[in-house]
Amino acid sequence: MAKAYTPPFSITPGIIRLIAEINQHLGRLSMQDEKRQLKLRRINRIRTIQGSLAIEGNTLSEAQITAILEGKRVIAPPREILEARNALMAYEQFERWQPDSEKHLLCAHQLLMTGLVDDAGLYRQGNEGVMNGSQVVHMAPPASKVPQLMADLLGWLKTTEQHPLIASCVFHYEFEFIHPFSDGNGRVGRLWQTLILSRWFPLLAQLPVESMIHASQSQYYQAINQSTKQSDCAAFIEFMLTVINNTLQENDKYLHQDNALYQISPQVNPQVSPQVGQLLALLAQGPLGRDQLQQLLQLKDRKSFSARYLKPALQAGLIEMTLADKPNSRLQQYRLKQL
């Protein structure tokens, strides 16, 4: 009888420490009242979709994706709007899928990639590689081996006794290594890790891990590359657990703050630019002066900062001056518009 397939990975002290920290954060978050969790859930779903699409080069903001969800008109490239609509549709089916089902996995790819590729919902027929910009990070196995490799991986996922935090990371890495589709592997792999985690701890279905991967995109590809070179995905497991831990820490912090998080929800303006969105995120922590904002945004050009960040936010009524009657005061600061 053939021995069951087991992906190659090791458990490091860092992995054990991260699992302990994640469990602590989950315990605190699960104790929050349902009303605040529901508010956070809506915002995080949009952040998750925006983050996943952004990794693939989509430029839509959280506000624009919210507008698409609400059926509003958004001015953006048609392909990017279609990507967002497909992702929103996929997440509507999220609760119905089982992580170890090949049928459900192919259904997810079909929903995410309909209208974007000709083979949506089908394994690739040609050779593919993992790219980071123009750099080839990894050449995937031959297309002829994909069905068996995926069957082995899904079979392992169904029977493994590993902690779901570890199993989800191993699956994510192995999925990217196999690269089973002609396109859309990244977004499906990240979605499927979230699905695996949600079956263990439902709260994890709504955490915007995607946006934090986007913020650490180069490290994401480095972890994949390092794991491939070492034939051991411990580096990728540690990277992903660090991202999950940081995401939980951020959400834990937000849930203990006032309503600042909700004052900058994606509903503020469907046409808000990414620059204005960054400004609002900084001001969610409290009033800040021009110099402080430029330093945090790593901007040296005052004219550009004013034209691309400050003026649009002021004109849209999203922020206000703390000293409105003294606009040129050296003590002037800016804050989110008081509701």
C-alpha cells in the first residue's frame, strides 16, 4: 500500500511561539460584543478583497470596492471592476465550501476568474511560474502532474492532525508551489488558507490578512523562495503566522479604541483616492500636523502632499483643521471630520 503524501515542513520554536500568541489574541477578540464584531467584519471583508486584488496589481481602493458592492457607479478600468465583482461573488459562496473539496476549489477559481481567463475553473494545460514583477521566483511542476499533486495535497489536508494554523500555511505554500491554474493562483491560495482557518475559528474568516500580506509583499515572495530552496516551508509558515498575529494584534487594538475605525470606513466616498485613504488611516489615531503627516507618509514635497493628500481630503469634507479660524498657524493640525 502506497504511503500517504506528507508535505515537507518542520516546526520551529518561532512557529510554536506565534501559535501561542495568536491563540491569546483570538481569546481576547472573541470576548468583544457582537455589535462591534459585526462592524469590524464588514470593514475587514472589504479590506481582505482589496488587499488580495492589490497584490495582483489591481488599483481599486476600499471605497471603490464598497461602492461596487452597493451597486454604485465606479470610474475604473473594466478589468479591475470585474475582478472586484468576481471576488465579492466568491466571498458570498465562502461559507458553503469545504477546504478539502476539489470541486469547491475549482468552483472558487471559476468565480474569481470568470471573464478574466478562458480556463476559469480548470487546471492549467501549460507550464507556469511564480512571478514577482519581472523576476521568476519559482517554476511550477509540469501541467501533466497537477491533478495528482492537487489530489495528494487535498488528501493530506483532509487527514492531517496538524494544528490548523500550521496546516493552512502548509497548504498555502504547497498550492503556490504546484501553481495549478494558468492565472489566479495567488488569490485562490490566500482565499483557501482563510477558508481553512475559518473552519477552525470562524472569526478568522473576516480578518484582513490579505492587506497585511500586501504591505509585506516582497517578504511574502521571499518566504516562498526560501522555502522552495530549502525544500521545507518552515520559513513560509513563520511568515504567514507573523502576518496573522500582526493582523489580530491590529484588530485587538482597534476594538479597544473609540469609533475612529468606523469613521474611516470604506463608505466615506466611492471615489476617494488611495492617497486620501492613507491620510485618513493616519488621522484615525488622532490629530496630526502637516510635518508629522509628511514624515509618516515619507513625503518631502510639500506641494505634492498638499495637492494629492491634504486638499482633496479637506474639499471632500473628510477631514478638518483643528484651528479653522487660523489656517496658517504653526500649531495647525488636521483630524477626521467630527460627525
